[in-house]
Amino acid sequence: MKRAKNIHNLDTLEREMYRLKLEARNIEEKLDHNLDHLQENYFSMTMNSIFRNKKEGEGKAGFFESFFKSESFNAAVNKITEHIVDKAAAGIENLIDKIFRKKQ
């Protein structure tokens, strides 16, 4: 952005006002273009931010990739899985006991 030149008379004032109006129009057009681009691509930009695909040579991981690689998350999932498997095994044992007790 240019700084205003020294304004010495009415003519230079009018030229500076015209230049500023052109500059304001150009900025408005850029903002409109950027807003249109954002509106058209908002969903894909959001999805790319959340579910970031790792490109070749990139070191950063996306949110979910980091989340699922977390040791504490994996420990919690393993604990829940062990609990579910134990309950399922106990339920299957009870079912087998009931089935074979009735037959005997």
C-alpha cells in the first residue's frame, strides 16, 4: 500500500482520491474472490484439515492419525477389549453350562 503523496492543490487531492478508490475496488474484488473460494471449498478444506492425508515428505500427522497412534488411547482400547472378551467368554461358558446341564 502506497503512502499518500504530498497534496499541494485540488488536482493532486483528486488524483490521490481516485487512486485510493481504485485500490479499494481492487481489495474488494480480492476479498470477494477469496470469500467465493472459501464458500466453494469449505467442506473439502475442513475435511483435509481433520483427516489430513500424509503426502510424501511431510512429517506432520493429522489429528486422527496422531490420536490412534497415542499410547494412552491404545492402552484404553486394549483394556476395554480385554474386559469385553472376558465378559463374552464368561457368557459363553454360562451358556454351555446351561445347555449341557439340561441334557444330563
